[in-house]
Amino acid sequence: MIYVFKTSVKTKSQVSQLREAINNMLPNDRWNFDLEDCDKVLRIDSNENIVAGIRSLLQLHHFSCEELI
């Protein structure tokens, strides 16, 4: 399933800061940020429900994150 989140991540440097934590949380899943999108979208392809976990992870790193439905 593809999950799409609106985030407050704005730069490649911020993505780099999150990379290890996201990879640790989602070792078998594919994910990417679209920083060109006005919503600074994070897309995750996962077979598991990762909504609460990824929201908590980004908030822990001081970023906002909400699922776009």
C-alpha cells in the first residue's frame, strides 16, 4: 500500500537527518520525499500500517506529519 503524508520537511539536509531513523523503522519498505511538492510529501510503500509510527518518528525529530487521504 502507498501511504502519502504532508510534512514540514523542507530540505535535502533534513531528509538526510531522517534517513537512518526511517530506514531503521522501515527496513524492507521503499520511501521518498517530494520536496518540490507544496506539501513536502513523504511517500511510503509498505505492506504494514505505518501511519502512527511514522507520524511519531517525524514528531520526535520536530517535524509535522499528517496522512493525506
